[in-house]
Amino acid sequence: MAIRSPAFEVAGLHRPTGRMARVREWWEQEHVFGYGLIAPAFVLITCLVAYPFAMAIYFSLSDYWVGSPGGFVGLANFREIFGNEVFRQTVQNSFVFTVVALTCKAVLGVWLAVLLARNLKGKRILRGAVLLPWVIPTALSTLGWQWMFDSLYSVVNWTAVNAGLISAPGPNWLGMSGYAMAAVITVNVWRGLPFFAITVLAGLVSIPREYYEAAEVDGASSFDRFWHVTLPLLKPVLAVVLLFSTIFTFNDFNIVYVLTRGGPVNSTHLFATLAYQTGLAGGNLGQGAAISLFMLPLLGLVVFFQLRYIRRE
Amino acid sequence: MITGVRSRGARARSTMFGYANLVPFVFFALFPFYFMLITSFKSNAELYSLKSVPLWIQNGAIVDHYRYLFARTEFLTLIRNSLVISVTATGVSLVIAVLAGYSLARFRFRGVGSFGTAVFITYLVPPTLLFLPLSQVVNWLGISDTIWALIVTYPTFLVPFSAWLLMGYFRTIPREIEECALVDGASRMRTLLRIALPMAIPGIVCVVLFGFTLTWNEFIYALTFRSQSSNKTAIVGVTADLIRGDIYYWGSLMAGAVLASVPVVACYVFFLDYYVSGLTAGAVKG
């Protein structure tokens, strides 16, 4: 289907006879115009999303290295990955990371939203301050965290030691596996909390006040009001935010790459960082693609639930 | 009102309680920025002394780290790269997304539903899934290690997001005015540009702000598709290899991080409400 440029059509406007008129008439049909408008987006999504996605699947089934397109090898990449100790560690890391970070973000996020929903003075500034970590480039703020977790000059350790909470010199946050995971999760929660809080807040303020008044008249305590009124009414918003956040958390790259590069001894590698290390740094595009495709089942699940939710709307 | 039921004292106590509970959150959110800022103004002697108190500047603020950044590195070139990439990619994405979003909101034709679903799914696909094959596509196009690599690939995540957001905006505009214009003989394109578009300005501002922020902050594509130092974006430059050499680089590193955050923070401060509404629209309405 040939798509006529809008400029061409406007030119036709002034000579409503002959061929121009016919072209214009054709272009003004609802379906032709409708297709015309989505055409650029369609081309973009086909060429730069759908096609690369198909390539990722092809890469994962082939012996493809940077600079040397290899042949089809079937599921060899996947077999090799499963046998790989680092990959199994990554699977475990990813789930620990996602579950812990998501739980923290959900609990703290709802709590923060409830606090922000009150009619306090300086409400706008408070919201602005709380949302800031979400706006600043993650890679750069993570650099700041890296310095805060420095092995020698960590401000976290300095404060804890001087407050008498731990004995000097304190943990080497980024150099020990358990602590490194805790550090990575902390930064992810720090960055993702605003998204949770602000979105839940939008859901909170849309709850009619009458419900609370009725509950109060019935003598419900503030906890009861939260548990029996707020939470059930928040469920749809909460579900959507959780689904979104699952994708973003599970696919995190920036924080781990900047903070630990997956170390120490692969204890913080996630799928994305391992795929980067294998596929680009290591040059093994086939295996890298296979690793990144492991993010797909979870993504599929989230897409499924999201679509169902939207259809119901 | 609830407040009528309670005494004034109880209300004051509950307000205090609200503020007190917010303190840890605000501290948690802001402390890293405060720490980055003071680090960038401290002397190396103070930064790397185990005896100094890290929580504030003791020995006087200095601007040496910033001076180093401008005099000895290509920082300004990187900022320019980032600006060109972000502005161009956002502009291109906006045009594509306005057209697609309007079509999705207004017209009925075969496949429009499936296309809407496709846009939504693309919106959910994370860049981490596509960066490996895209790096090959960029290679084949012969634009790897130029700023075009990012201008071409950034719309892949901007357009779905923007089209989805704008579709929501167009749907809230009553279609009667547009129908009147059509009856009066205006072409469909004219109706879109002259009538629908002006009413969707808040949505467009939102898309521009988010587009600029997301592209400016983007990391994985920028890291993957560029290798030469002078072609990098500010974020990748600061993170990767701009400031190295000796081990004492935290001061200039934090100075770079602070400066490279300025453009987005400036947008954020002026348009806070758009950020809040865009964030919630993207998640809740979508």
C-alpha cells in the first residue's frame, strides 16, 4: 500500500479536480487515513523490535560469535548454559534479587503512599523530594552509592561504627557476596520506591472519602480502615504496579553493572549482566542471546496478566 | 468530615506523626545526592583521610574537581552528544507517536485492536532483551559508534510509551469538535493538527519530558553501541572511562555525575506535576 505524504495531499486541496481529487478522496477514507498514521510506528516496531527479537531467537540457536556468523546448532547453547555453574548461580541471584527487592518496594511503597496522601503542608515538595531518585540517571546515582559502599571510606560503615552499631572496620559491602547482594537490592529499592509510592498514591486519592467516614462512624480503628477499606480498594492499582515493577526489577542492568559488575565471584549477576558479559564482552552472541531469552517466560506471564487487566477495564 | 469528630490536640498529634514518619523516607531518598554533592567539593586530602568526618565538608569547599572535568576531559563534548541524541530521538518519537496514538484513539479499521496490543507489548519489552541483536543491526546499518546508533534505536522504547500515553489523552478529548471540522470540509490531517493536537498539549508536554529524561538517562544501549570515547553519551562517559588514571578520582567522578544530572533535574524541578501525572498515567491507565 502506498502511503501518500500529507504535504502532497494539502497541495491537492486547492485543485479539487481530476487525479488530485481522487487521491484526496482515497486518503480521506477512515481506514486509509488510519493505516497511514500508524504506518511509521508499524515500520519502526517491525524493523527495530520484532526483527531483532526474531534475531535473538536465531542467535540463541546458532553458533554465532561477534564477527563470525556461525551455523545452526539447535539447543546446544541452552544445554551448555544449563550445565554452567555461573548460570545456575545467576538464576538463583535473579530470583532472590527480584523477590526481596519487590517485597521491600511494595511494603515501603504502600506505607509511603499512605503517609504522602495526608493533607500535610509542603505536600508538593515532599512528593518532589521522594520522587527524585527515580528521575536522576540511575547509572550516575549508582556511582554515588558505589562510593558510599567503598571498602575503605564507606560513609555507611563510618556512620554505623560511630553510632556504635557495628565494630570497625565494618563489612566490605561490594567485596563479599551476601553483602554485595544486600547493597544491590538496597540501591534497587531506593530507586524503585518512588515509582511504587507515587503510583499507589494516585490510586489512594481516588478512593472516595465517604468510605472512610462510614468506617469511622462504625468505630473502625485507623488500622482497620487501612486493612478493610484502603487495601482492598487498592488491589487493582497494586496489581498493575507489581507487574510493571516485576519486569523492571527482573531485568535490571544498570545497578548491578555499575556497582559490582556481577561480582564478587558472580554472586550478584542477573540475566541481563550475564548476557552482556557473555555476548558482548565475551563475544559469544549465541549464548548471550540464549541467556537473555530466559527473561522471556516471566515477561510473557506479566504481559498476559496486564492484557487481561486492560481488557477488563 | 473526619476532623470534626476528633479534638484539635489529636489532630496536631497525628500531623506530627505524619511528618515524623516521612523523615526516614526523605532522608533515604535525598542523602545519596547530598553525599555526591559534598564529595564533589571536597579536597582529595579530606576525601581520603580516615580521620575526617565524611558527613560534611570540614576543610573548605573547592572546585578543583569541576575544573579538572572541563580542562582535562571531553566532558563538554559528551554533554553535547547527549543533548543532540536526546532532543532528536524525542522529536522523532513524538511525531511518530502523535500519528499512531491519534489513529489508535479515533479510527476503526481492521487490525487496529491488534496493533494497539502490539504497541502495549512493545512498551513492556525491556531493552535488556534486545540489546544483543540490536547491536548487530546497528553494525549492519553502518552506524555503530556514531550518535545515529542511539537516535535510531531510542524510538524503539519511546514510541510505544508515548503512543500509549497520547492515545489516552486523545480519548479524553470529545470527538464532536473534530467531526464538525470534518463536516465543514477540513481534511483529516488538518483536523488532527489544528483541533486535536492543541487540546492534547498536556499529553505532549508529558511525552517530551519523559522522552528527554528516558533518553538522557538510558544506559545499556549507550554502553553497547558506542566504543570511541568522544562519541559517548554523558552518562556512559562519566560511568565508564572519562575520569580514570590514578586511584584518587571520586571527587571528579561525583562532579561529573552531578553535572550530567543537571539537565534532567532542571526539567524535573520546573515540571514536577507533569512527571507525577505521566508516571501514574503510564502505569495505572495503561
